[in-house]
Amino acid sequence: MLRGTVNIRQSKGHKDRIVFLSPDLHEYCQNYDATISAHHPDRMPFFPNRSGNFYSHCTIDYWCHQLLGAADPHIASSPGSPPRVYDLRHARVVENINRWTVAGKDPESMVPYLSLHLGHSNTEDTWYYFHLAADFHPDLRRLANTGIEGALPEAPDGLR
């Protein structure tokens, strides 16, 4: 963390990842680290719970739902499938690709960098996030669907 990176161990696919921080986030994390170290000097997790251990998955989900419930305007979800913390990752992928397109950058040349940042082993995994998005730049439909539509079963007549 001292060099502006976060090492994430054993994440999705049991892979280790390095995430690069912006300079302002790096400074914030350094200040946080100095403050929390006074309370938990021998901690393993960067963000420890009250006892100095890792937070459980359930705690993170609970906080996410509290934040979404307190949002103004209220964030509605489909019955039976409330938003998840992981959905923020999906939204960020779509936001990045849309921003690049609007700025006139070629998304096909930029997605490999985003794939690397996300820890994907290929760009198809990154484009898959985008394929699922309802709100994306119309010019990207062709790119997002390349190679996917051939793998999907034929849609019934009423769903084409």
C-alpha cells in the first residue's frame, strides 16, 4: 500500500491482484493506516472490524443495503434480487467504456487495460459485463455482442 497499490490476495478465481490507487485515494489510505494502526498495530486486514479481524461477507452486504435504503432519491430494486456490492463493479465497467466512447477513444483499444485492472484473463470477460447492461452507448452494441450472440440459443419469435 505504501507505493500506491493494494495487493488483493485470493480474490475471484483464487487469483492475486494489484490495484492501483489514485494519488488522492493513496493519501487518504495512508492517513487511515496511520490512524487505525494506533488501535490495531498488529492487524492483518487493512480495514479491521472492532476486534481487529476481517469483516464477514454478511456485514458488507448489510451495510450496502443500509446505504441503498438511505439514498435520496431511493434506489429501487427488483423483488427478490436487491443490488449487491458486486454490482458496483459492473456499473463501473459500463461507466468507463461509455465515458471513453463519448470522449472519442476507441473502446476496443482501451478494454485490455480495463480487463487487466479487473483481473480478467481476457477481454471477452470484460465485454460480458457490458453486454448485460441496458444503459450503454448505442455504437457499442456491436462490440459487446461480438462472439456472444452466436453462443446464445435462438430467441423465441416474441423476444427478438
